[in-house]
Amino acid sequence: MDLQSAKNRVRELHTLLNHYNYQYYVLDQPSVPDAEYDQLMQELIGLEAKFPELNSPDSPSQRVGGGVLESFEKVEHRVPMLSLGNAFSPQDLRDFDRRIRQVVGDDFSYVCELKIDGLAVSLHYQDGVFVQGATRGDGSIGEDITANLKTIGSIPLRLKEAVSLEVRGEAFMPKRSFETLNKAKEEKGEEPFANPRNAAAGSLRQLDPKIAASRNLDVFLYGIAGAGEVGITSHSEGLNWLDSLGFKTNRERKLCPDIERVIEFVESWVEKRPNLPYEIDGIVIKVDSLGQQEELGTTAKSPRWAIAYKFPAEEVVTTLRDIELNVGRTGVITPTAILEPVRVAGTTVQRASLHNEDLIREKDIRLGDQVVVKKAGDIIPEVVNVLVERRTGMEREFVMPTHCPECESELVRFEDEVALRCINPKCPAQIREGLIHFVSRNAMNIEGLGEKVISQLFAENLIHDVADLYKLNREQLIGLERMGEKSIQKMLAAIEASKENSLEKLLFGLGIRHVGAKAAKTLAMEFETMDRLAVATSEELKAINEIGEKMADSVLTYFGMDEVTELIEELKAASVNMQYKGPKRVLAEESDSFFSGKTIVLTGKLEQLTRNEAKEKIEALGGNVAGSVSKKTDLVIAGEDAGSKLTKAEELGIEVWNEERMIEELNK
Ligand code: IVH
């Protein structure tokens, strides 16, 4: 085939594939068998390989996922991607309505839409061609995930008109795809996703677009950035225009003349919600007229013309079969409810932490009880309460044991703690949990080496401490369950790669009492090497702002142990990095900012910056942001509705500023 005929055929294939794609993904009306679509796609990929000059960024072949990226570029949003205020009751909605009427009078209408539970995306089209897609990020700067978004069938690569615009919408994973994905993950011994939202976000955050391509993601578009500029006068008109351009919008929207009709719509969806093929977490209510939207304006974070009605977390009833006791890394005994498996908020739940004995007593939880279960924050399963009226008399009270379920040594309860602890340092459960902690994401982040594999390695006596991980070899691993050649290679590579981690990851991974991820970072930044930290004195440690007496003592005790010295020597021998590699601390003398060297506490609601933004700015100037007010605090920044921290600052006579004063100083 010559170039000219190839060019014609490629053009034809684009049209055909785009058309079939639209019918399948946007209209949900497949018009050709999958095999035929695949064949045309293969033909296109073949032609593009033969004639590379015919490749184009809007080619349907992009949907299968191109090359792996090194990182995501940052994208600045021209129009900020705001979030929405929340309503939790009809009363909240009536209050919202009153605020609107105070500004625009009585003549207006609302559009109600489903609030899709996924992640916000922004899509840029230039002359009808999809050129860039980004995540929301912090609202002003997101990440360029164009390659991943191109793999979503319902995102048109070319529009039906050659217009330039930016559309906003929600990318999500349908319930069925989520279930299939989690099942496959579990079969491979991997950690399943907690909900479809995390699964969608996790898929779009992968640098290899082939992963996103395999995940069956979908999208609903719900808005146009700068809609007024493209000659549209209402939100509903905008949605209809998006439909005509070939975008996928959600059909379940409704124009409502007043708030009572809105409330009816909201209530109707409480029941219908479980039947949808995707998750929603509420209803979004928007003032329809763009003119009135503009009149109402926005606050720093959200528009005044829209609100999200949030459904209450789903609650289900199930039976408490048993209470299991787990020994944590620090010896704390945690009771866990073993439940009759039940579906709640998208996943099957069969365990829920009961935290401690006091909670079991407080809620009067008994074995065999009917209990109400929900997912707190839609992620962590929790026993809400017991249905006492359903008791049959067969339920049994739970008795906490006096000895460790794993090593049988006697349990102790320290004076100021609610938890029972096993204090045997050789307790196998504690060692195993310590190993699991060492490989976890915020610690050494060794992928492929999860809880299950560690437990197996430990049970088989292949590892006794964290240094043993660096002595593992292929022969030892090959005999383990579900361990193929490929996963072994990956795991060994991940172990190898972890040797290069910066010091704070190792420090956190070692599990020194009271040293969390943040403190580990502070210590690593301050002392820079393990050897320097190991010989730090109590005074040196306590001189650091965030390190208190308790933590300093714990660090001293830790490095005072001979076993620790030996362990560190072993890790060094295995070439595990012992140096801090992160950004240098801004030394007080290097910054002449007012904030330099000072400890600052932020409290209350800030209007112009988020807490995190303020914190980053202060830290960049050499200041230190702490979580609570103490004698060491130099300054408190109090936003709106500041509470107990402000009172404490006043009691201690600490200087207090408002947000404006802080911004003035930050900008100096
Ligand atoms: S409108 C300026 N409409 O909910 C208003 N948002 O906090 C922009 N969401 O992150 C949002 N479905 O991604 C709107 N039909 C819908 C939505 C929706 C889901 C998400 C959105 C945003 C969050 C609001």
C-alpha cells in the first residue's frame, strides 16, 4: 500500500472507530460485534506502525494506552476547580435556598444532578481535538493525565464540531468493573481497593497508560469552564450542548422550579441509589441561569450557586460471629469483630476493629449480637451499635484474656492507657507486625511484599528480622504459595530498590516507639545520617522543636540497645542507605523572614489559603508549623471559629495573629 492510500484508509478507520466507540461508550448501544471493532483497531495500529507519519494524537489507537511516562507534568487550571459546600438535611437545603433568594430574588430554577463518586477531571479541546486532560489537584494546579484519560472510551478524542473549550466532569469506575478488579487482586494476593473511587483514582495515577486501559473506567461530564464565554446562558443548555458535541453526560438530571421539588428529587434517589451501576454519594444542586450564578459568585473554596446534598453513610445489619484478638507491632491487643459477611458501600465486609475492651463494654457488644455496621468515611468498617431488641438470650458476653493469644505471656495494662499489651519483646506476633510495617508504603515501600507474603516468610522461618529481608533469594521464595517466577523477580527488584530510600523511610520503618512518619522526617533532616542520630544526646534531641521528652527518651533507649546496633550494622552490610536525601532544612540563619526559626500553630478556618498552603509557605521561609500550642509556640495564627488552641495561646500569653497579618508577612 502506498502512503496516499494508507492515509485515506487511516482517515476512514478513524471515522469508523470513533463512530462505533461513541455508540458503545456514550450511547450504550453497541452497533458492531467486539471482534469487528478489534479487527479495525488492529488494522489501524498496523498502518500506523508501517507509516509512522500517519500517527496522530487523536487517533483511536491511543485508547489502548501508549508508552510509559516518567512522571506527570503539572497543569495550572485557568478557571479554578472548586469544590462544593455540603447539605445533610432538607433543612440545610432550605437554608441554601434562602441565601440564594436573598441575592437573586424568587425568579430562578435549579438543576439537580447525581453526585458521581469518582474524581474530578478537566478536559481541554482545541478545534475539536482532545489535547489535554488533568486531575483537580489542589484546585489551582493538577496533574497532566492525558494519556490515561485517552484510554477511557467515553471521552471523545474528536468532537462533532471543531470547537475549543474546557469541560469538567467526573471519572469513575462502574460497580461491576470494580468488583471484577478486586476479585482479580484478591486472587493474586494483592490488597483490594476500599471503594470504586479509590480504584478509579489509583488507576488514573499510574504512569503506564496500559493499566488505565485495562480498568474499564468511565466518565460523566457536568460542566464547561468559563461557560459564559462560549455564548451559553444556562447550565442545562450547556449540558445539552455537551451532548450534541458527543460528550457523555448523565441522563438523570432534572430542572426543578423550587427547593421543595429539589427535596423530592433528593429523597427519590435515596431508594433508587443502590440500583445504579455506579456509585453516587449525593445530589448536586445548581442554580440554572449563568447570569444568576455570576451574581451569586463564589467563596475561596466553593460556588454560592451550588451545593452537594450528601447521603448518609449506608448502614446494614449483620451478625457478630466472634471477636478475634490481634497483637500489634507495639504489643497492643486489638479486638476485631468477625462479622457474617455483608455488603456495605460497595464492598463485602467481614471484619471491623473494635479498638479496645472499653468500647466493647460501652456499646455492650456480645457474641452472636445483631449489629449495625457502616464504613466510616466510606472506607473503614465500624460497628455502630447493637440491636438489643433482637437479642434471643443466646448471646454471650466477651471476656478479655489475661494472656497473649500468640505467645501466652501475661498481658499488662499501663496506668494511663485503655489498651492491654503484651510486653514480651520476643512475641512472634509483634515481630511479624513489625516486619509488615517495615515494608509498608510510608516506610520502605517494598511493593509485592505485603502482609500475606511476610506472614508466610515468617511462618516458614525464612525471616526473623528486617535485615533478613535483604538476604532473601529466589530459591527460598520459589516454594511459597502463589509465588511465580515473575512475582519473585519483581519482589527482589523492589527489595533491592528499597536500599536507596532516604533515611526517614528506614527510620520510620524500624518502628521506634513514638516516632511516626513525620518525626522520622524531622530526625532525618536534622541529623542527616543514622550514625549521627545514633549518638545524639537527650539535649540535642529535645532542642528540636517537634521532639518532646517522650520521643527523645524513646530514641535514646532504642539506640542504646545492643540488638539495635547489630541490626543497623547488618543493614549497612547489605548496602541499605543510611543518609537523608530529601530537601535541605532551611536553616534559621539562612532565611531572614520573620517566620524563620519560629514555631507557629495554625487554628480555625482560614479564608484565603488552605491550612496546607499556609504551612508550606511558612516552612519554606524556615518556620516550623506545629499541631498543638505549648510553651514552645512562638505564634498562633487564628482563623474564623478558632477554639481551644486560641484560648490556650491566650492563657500562655502567646502572640496571636489573624490570617491577613500572616499573609502580609508571608509576602514581605
Ligand atoms: S459541580 C464548582 N457536578 O463533587 C462546582 N460536581 O466537591 C464543581 N462531582 O470534586 C462541581 N458529580 O468532582 C459537580 N454532577 C456533579 C458532580 C460533581 C460529582 C464532584 C466533583 C467535585 C465534588 C464537589
